[in-house]
Amino acid sequence: MLKATLRSFLAHKGRLALSMLAVVLSVAFVAETLMFTDTIGSTFDRLFRSTSADVSVTAHNDVAGRNDQNFSGTVPTVPASLIPQVAHLPGVAAVNGRVSMAGIVLTDANNKSIGAIGGAPTIGINWSPGPNSPVDLTSGAAPTGDGQVVVDSDTVSKHHLVLGQPLRVIGATGGFPVRLTGIATFNTTNPGATLVFLDTGTAQRKLLGHEGVFTSVDLTAARGVTNEQLRDRVAPVVGSAYDVKTAEQTAKDAAQTLGAFLSVIKDALLGFAGIAVLVGVSLILNTFSMLVAQRTRELGLMRALGASREQVNRSVLVEAALLGLIGSTLGLLLGVGLALGLIKLIARGGMVLKGSQLAVHWPTIVAAYAVGVIVTTVSAYLPARRASRISPMAALREADTPGRGAPLRIRAVVGLVVLAVAAGLLVGAATDKDLGQAGILLGGGVLLSLIGLIIIGPLLATPVIKLVGGWFPRVFGPVGTLSQRNALRNPRRTSATASALMIGLALVASLSVVGSSMAASFDAQIDKTIGADLIVQNSTGLPFPNEVGDTVAATPGVGLVVRGQGTRGALVAADGTQQKTVVVGTSPGLDKMVRIEMRDGTVATGTAPGRALIGSHYADAHGLHLGSPVTILFQSGKSGTLTVGGIDVTDTNPGGLGDEPVIASSTLRQYVPGALDDIVFVNVAPGANKEQVKSALTTALAKDPQVQVRDQTDYKKLVRGQIDLLLNLVYGLLALAIIIAILGVVNTLALSVIERTREIGLLRAIGLARSQLRQMVRLEAVVIALFGAVLGLGLGLGWGLAAQRLLAAKGLQSLAVPWSTIIAVVVGAAVVGLLAALGPALRASRLDVLDAIAHE
Amino acid sequence: MAASGEPAARAVGLCKAYGSGDTAVLALDRVDVEIDAGRFTAIMGPSGSGKSTLMHCLAGLDKPTGGEVYVGDTELSRLGDKALTRLRRDRIGFVFQAFNLLPTLTAEENITLPGDIAGRRTDADWLRQVVETLNLGDRLRHRPHELSGGQQQRVAVARALAARPQLIFADEPTGNLDSRSGAEVLGFLRRSVDELGQTVVMVTHDPNAASFADLVLFLADGRIVDRLEGPTADAVLERMRRFDVRGGSQVAQPAPDAD
Ligand SMILES: Nc1ncnc2c1ncn2[C@@H]1O[C@H](COP(=O)(O)OP(=O)(O)OP(=O)(O)O)[C@@H](O)[C@H]1O
Ligand SMILES: [Mg+2]
């Protein structure tokens, strides 16, 4: 029996080729995702391990973590006086004061930013290589004094920098000119950060604002002393105001932050892989169904010759498992290729990974084979069961007539019930007040509506195809009629083929609805809340030196200027419980720039010195009124009690000003000295021209390429651009599922052409031209694809609508249906149909007429 | 009715070989034949004698390996696939032994299909006449699987006639039918020749079927070995018996000196 199975597998290898391709693609995507994220993880692990000191001492801070240092531009520091306290301890081989500050800017002499803006960080570090330094000076000299800098070799070669070249560094205190005096090379893979080394004094003054402080004190353990032993000796000396961590702890903390981010990416990618797998399942199921139908006689003969049901069943399943095994192997190989390609691709975008360090862990291999083999055997199970039910009589019977199949009534009932439940869930999601619960309802609704539509698909095939292909006969004559009827011939098959496409298109449609609703809502939000003529901000929202605000205020034509700061902090309740938040600082006049809906007091009274403007949720929860004291713990570690001077309406206020306290900049700086601006609002002076002021500001700020001057239109454009980018990324990831769906259309057509060989022969005999025959196959494909598009768009619009209603409370108030995308999907589906038909149409038209007529 | 003027189709020195070298089969061996316009010609002969092959070559479905085939005065060997397709569509009608109809089309749509493919409207009066004569009036909206074998063959004949082709080829059109349904189909083919001047070529094994024809050509081993004008079933049967004896002797003596 196994021999017969193998032989049958080989005999049908052509017909299985596309299913195999679907398995290969799905497995490749899964494997590539795992290998890619593992590679990122291991590259950073190595980096963290090599850059962590044996033991490091940092200031302990409840509200601002060490990896959060670029928020507000000020960081917790360690005084230099700590060094002599620990230097003499037994087991300390070396002590190094370290200054390390992310979020600085390096520009060339033309004020063009070097290093990625919005990508990998640019980090300013003091040049003080310890015994186990991760970098070596490979050319030039170490920096000494204000005007010198050493840059990492990757950045140097990427931007073609040369020794002696003038550059500019912009730190917390502002920009200053430097010359490139040396090049440092990492002895592990640097995934893309731009490293700027300054001499210690400069780094302290320009990046931290003071001499005599460090961001950490790094200790090297003497021979024979473990990191843990050293930590335990240092900790009691420095006391509880400092965190003392071993290299392992530091690396682990860093890896954890990254790991959380990586696992989000991994889950998202695996989600898309899952969709592709789902589509692959429908393709394989369809293939095996068709093969079983076409082999009815052969299988009947096997039964007649004495094969048991189980044997027939097993033979189909073994065939599927073989397909899965071979497909997984090829998929795994393709996955390696894709991962290497992706690594090359993102290297261009600034993240440098080494292909030679590609992480192929055994769970990846297990997952690849599990996906491939399970997917194929599960998909082949139903057809296999059907095959085993074929009676020996089938060998004697004439081939099937069309229009057969079990009654669809049960299917209709089940499908309608599932759809009704799904609709209920979606409506529930759209109207539920509790966001978390609504999210669960939405998820359930999406899944059930998909399943319901797949169940009921065969029943929808006839009406929908009559609708979308109804004009075919009039336009394309008998060829149109034939193609439409062929598509209707086996509604189950047509609908299974189309539903694969439906899944991808439904996601495209729903996401495009959400995306354009987001853009529209943001537009409305800006119109409603932003009153400022111009806004100056860093493209990534990072703070910038205060000289930017000074420059803005000094520019002619500028009227009112309001400068804002964001710092980490916590609201401390009477019972001592802390609620972490962002504490916003503002100079006077915020109400002229942002419309804030107030419940009590005004923006001006709330942001007067010593006062705080707080949100209504927090006020109500803690029984605060105008005049009540409110305690805020600042990121500097100091805490202060202010007076409530205003209460805004938490629910209706623009993002970022919900329950976050807003206080006067002057008050904020009492507690957080050196807090940097991260936004500057500008109104033009009366009589000044906005466009002229904008270009004057842009010119004045040329030395600070990290900030941009934008008006409201620019903001809308910026957000639209970001949304589009995200959507395009998602569409790109959905492309795999859509490609597999197209393979499904090709597959169905190819197998149908084989099934209909005799008909094709007859048509050719009575005078159908080859071109007409090709047209017939093409139109059938187009009609199947359009069927999938109609279902997908209907479903996707429903999902998008439910999601928009659900998120309306979160600010997604406007519904926008992107008609251009919808039309593009329909046209795209028709094109997909045409492409899918290329092969099968050619094959059909090449059939020899007489052979075809004589075909069994 | 006697032969008149130009033949509807003719073959000169027609050869058809399958395969090559030692395994080559010569299905047609230098056949010269004329199909008279406006007559009903039957082709008979033992299984494997080349009847279907001859018909396929005359109808432009198959490419001869030698000789010439004319439909009217068009020589087929020079025609490409497109021209041959057009020739079949516009000038030839077919009735096969089985699987004549497209399962997705109704009887009526099947009947008008060749005209529809060509983008011609089928003459409504003519269509009604054909349908009435074949007694298909109440079956036009049915799909093939809802029709009996005889009804299916009648639809196929109606399709062949509806486009008023120059020539109709029928390969054992009654092979799958009982004698009554067979006689109906044959009677209609006969009437289409007598009353409409249609030219029909039919391959058959059945002497009764052959008796509907004006002329019977006998084929053996790829050659025309005999012809019988104005056949009756008995005359055909008697000819076949003789011919069987001769055919048998030919099989028994493979030498070329036979005949
Ligand atoms: N495609 C082919 N390849 C090889 N040989 C063929 C092919 N088609 C027909 N033949 C051979 O050509 C010869 C004539 O075949 P043909 O089909 O014309 O016979 P026939 O007279 O129609 O027989 P029947 O009465 O059984 O239909 C036979 O010997 C047959 O085996
Ligand atoms: Mg034959």
C-alpha cells in the first residue's frame, strides 16, 4: 500500500506542486520570522554583555529608569566623589566614571544630521576605556578638550567622514563645534547606534550640564573576584541611594526592555504568518478535495480490489504528510534565505546585523516541520475521509455530473447562525463602553464572521457571481456565459478558492478603514484642539536644547511663544500611593495654543507658579478641589506639594493631556533643574505673515536639524504619512497571504482545466478559437477573484466599522472609508484573476483537440 | 438524389500514420474519396479500419501525414490552427458518439453555441423548425444531465444543423441509443439531406443506420475497399458478410499480395 501511495504521490506531483509551494511559503515565513528575531536578540545580547561593566553603580530613582535617560534631557547622576570611596575596596581592579547620554545629535559642517534620526540612537560617551573596553581606538587620537571627538568606525565609513573633518555635537546644553580626531571600532557587532566619544570634562559639561558627575561608575573586578562578590562589597559602601548591578544584571535588564519590544514584533510577524498558514490550509484542502474527486474511480477500484477504508484514508494522509515534510524542508531553506535577505535589507535602513551570526535555534526547526506537516495532514483529513467513503461501485459509475453535492441547507442554517452571533458580537464591540471587553468582542466577532462567511460562501457564490459576472455574457458572448457557469459549477470549490483571497482582502479593507479613520480623526482633533500657528518639535519627540526656544523667540515676526517640557514623575496620594505619570511644564499662555476643556479654574490659574492643573479623573478619585494640595514626585527624586489651580476634563482632552498634571516651567525647573523643552508653540505677531515666519524660523533653526517647524497642515501630512507607512508595511506583510491565495486560484483553475479536458476538446472541435478558450479561463478566474473581493470588502468594511466605533472613545471619532483603496482592491482582484489564469489558460489552449475529446 | 457538381469535400492520396519506425501504424493508406454535396454518405468498416481517422482528417480535426484534403475548394494542409478552427466553426457540424454537450449550458444554449461563438445570430425560424422536427420543444431549458441519451443526441444533431454548415460529420451518432431513438435521429439526418440539401457523412457499425444513407463506403485497413449506392439494410449486411470473409483472410495473410 505504501508503494502505491508513493507512486500516486509521484504521479500527482504536478497537481500537488502549488500546494507544496503554499506550504513552502508559509513555513518559510514562520522560519524567517523566528530566525530574524532570534538573530536580533542574540546580537543585542552579545552587545549588552560586552558593553556592561563588571559592576556598575547608578543613582537609584523610582520614577525614571536608567533606560529612560533621554526623557526630558536630564538623567540621574552619580557624583565623582563616589569614586574614591569604592576605588580602594578589595577586589576592585579599576574604576571608571562613565558618561553615556542617548538622544544627542551629530551633524556635519553643513548642519546635516549624521546618524539616524528616528532610528538607532546617537549616544554621547566619555572616552575612558576600561580594561575590558568593547571599543578600541583604531585610528587617530583619543579626544582631549572641548573641540575633539572620536566616532565609531561604522558611522565613519557610512558617512565617509575623514580625520580632521569639522563636525558639530548638539547635547543638552546646546551645540558646539568639534573636529574628528579618531575612529573607534567595536569588537562585537554594533547594530547601528552612532557613538560619539568626547573627553570626560566635555561630556560632563555639555551632555550633563555639570562637571563632577557621571551617569554611572563602572568597576572592573580583580582576578579571582566574581562580579557578585564585588557587588556585595560595593553595595553597603554606596548605600541605598544607588543601584549596584553586576554585568549580568545590567545586560539582563537591557535585554528585557528589548525583549518586550522584540516579542511584540515577533508576535505581529507570526500573526501574519498565521494568516498565510490559514490561507494555505484552504488551498491544500481544496487541492486534496479535487484530487479525491478526480480519482474517485481509481480509489473505487482500490476498494473493489480489497483495500480497506482505513487503507484508503491512510494513503491520502500519508500523501499529505509527505507533501508537508518536503514542503517544510524547502520552506526552512527558503526561510534561511529570506532571513539573510531581510538582514541585508534592514542593514540599509540602519540596523546592522551579521548574516554569519544568523541564529538558527532548534525550536525554529521544530516549528517549521510542525507547521508544514500539521497543516497538510489536517487540511487533507476531510478529503481523506471522503475518499475512504468512496464505494467500490464508484469505479464502475460514470463520472460525476455537475450540480451534485449534498444539500446546502444545513450549511445555510449553521452559517447564518454563526454570522448572526458574529454580527451580535461586532455590534456589541461597537457599543460597549468597556474598552477591554469590547476588544474581546471585536476579536470574537472578527473570527466568527470569517468562519460564518466561509461556511456560507458556497451559498453566496451563485448570487454574487451572477451579480459580478452578470454582464459577462453581454460583453463577452458565449465565452462569458461559459466562464460564469464554470465558476458556478462547483460552488464549494469556487467559494473555498475565493475565501482564501477574501481573508487577505478583508484585512486590507478593515485596516484601511481604521487607518483613514485615524487620519481623519487626527485632522479633526488638530482642528479642534490646536490653536498655535506653528509648532517646533523634534521629529521623534525627544527634548532639544533650550537655545532652540531662545532662537525661536528672537526670530522677527514671532508673537507669543509657549515652551513645553515633559518629565517623568508620579502623583503621590495622601496615603502615599504613587501613580506614575508625565509631569508637563509650560510657560504662560498654553491656553492660547491648545484648547483645553476646563471644569474648574482656568489654564492660566492652573499653570501659575506653585500651582498644578490636574485631570478630573484624578481629582475625583482623590477628592481634590481647587486649592487642595497635590504632591508630585519628580524624576530628580525630589517631591513637592503644589496647590490645585485648575481641573481639566480628562476624557475630552487631547492625547498627552489626560490625567497628566501641567505646571509652570519655572516650578518644574525648581524640582528638575535643567529640564529641556520638547515642544515650542508659536503664534505669529499681529500683521506678520505665517509662511514668512515659518521660513524665517526654519532658517534660524538650521543649526538644529533635529527640530522641525510645522504648521497644522504639516502635522496632518506628517500623521497621514506615518499612517500610510504603517498601512503599507501591513499590506506588505499581508502580501504573502494574498500570494498564497492567488496560488489557490491558479491551482483550482489548473485542476479544473484537467477535469474539463473533454469539454475543452468538444469546444475546440465545434470551433472555439484558442484565444477564446484562454479568454474563457481568464474570465472564470476574474469572476472567482471578484467574488473573493466582494466578500472580503464586505467583511472588512464591517470589521473596520466595528473597530472605529469601538475606538471612538479613544479618539477615533471620525469614520472615513478609503474609496480609492476599495476601488484599488476590486481592480487588483480582477488583475489577480487575470494573472492567476495565465498558466491554466495557456495549458487549456494548448490541449490537442483529438486527445482532449478522447480523454477519459 | 444524385450527386451534383462540385464535391463538398474530397481527399487525394490521404495518408495518416501514427508513431514512427517499427511501431508505426498506418491508419489511412493513400485514400482517395469524394463526398458529394447534398448527399448522405455512410462509412463502414471493422473496428480499427480507420473510419474515425478519415472523418477527423476530412473535418480538419486531425493533420494528415500525406496527401491532400479539400473542403469545398479549400485545401486544409495549408491552413493554420486559427483558419482550421474557423473552418470547423463556420462550415462543419459535428455529432460525436458521446459527450456532445456542454454540461453547464441548457439544450438551447448548446444548440446555438457554434453560432454564438462565431458571433452570428441563429436564424430563429430555422431554429424553430429544427427544434420542432427533432421534437425538442419542451426540453430546451434543460441541462444535458436532465436529458436521456437519445434526447442528448438529438440536441447534438440540432446543434450540427442549426448553423447550416456545409458538411455534417457524425461518428457513430446512434451507437449509444436504442433502435427507436436511433431511427429518429437517423430519420432526421435523412430529412435534412432530402429537404434542406444538407451534406452528411456518418460513421457507423450498424447496417440499419447505413441504410438511411445514399452511399456506403467500406473501409478496411485504411483503404476504401468497396462502395454501395442506394443501400438497404440487407444489401449492406450481405456486403459486410462478404467483406468480413475477405477482411478475415487479409488478417490471416499479412502479405502484401492479398487483395
Ligand atoms: N492516437 C493514436 N495513436 C496511435 N494509433 C492510433 C491513434 N488513433 C488511432 N490509431 C490507430 O489507427 C487505426 C485506425 O483507428 P480509428 O480510430 O480510425 O479506427 P475506427 O475505424 O474508427 O475504429 P472503431 O470502429 O473501433 O472506432 C487503429 O489501428 C488505431 O489503433
Ligand atoms: Mg471510431
